[in-house]
Amino acid sequence: MAAIDILTQEDLFRFKEELLTELKELMKPAVNAEQKQWLKSVEVRRLLNISPGTLQNLRINGTLRFTKVGSTLYYKLDDINALLEEGSTS
């Protein structure tokens, strides 16, 4: 018979913290290499590893601010970093 592992809320919280830390570390080389202040949708999706629909939901519910120039949406890198920071403290 196989053993069953039980996850606690503390386990899930620890996993969330580790995941956010790893995401921040993965972001650093891309941010430092390019030093961009504004990112296009495809760059944000790649950076956060999210789908176009998820990014749209972040725009619609006001979680992530954006600027539209012509038909292109731009997101401020500082806002993305703040979103990640906010997620690591909640």
C-alpha cells in the first residue's frame, strides 16, 4: 500500500514563498540584461508564465496597469515587480 502525504496550509504557504522567490530570481537576468522600463504583452506573459487570458484578467480587474499606444499594450516593469512583491507578502 502506498503512503499518503498530507499537505498543510503551512506547506502550501512555504511552497508559495519558494515559488515567488524562484520567479524573482528568474526575472533578474532578463531585467538586468535589457534594462527596459516598459514591456509588451508577450514579454509580460513570458516573464510571469501566464496565458493571454490571465493577462487580460489582470488588466480588467485593475491588478496590472497598462498603457496602450496604437494597438500595442505596454506594462511598466515597476508595476510588475510591485505585483510580485505584493504576492509574496500576502
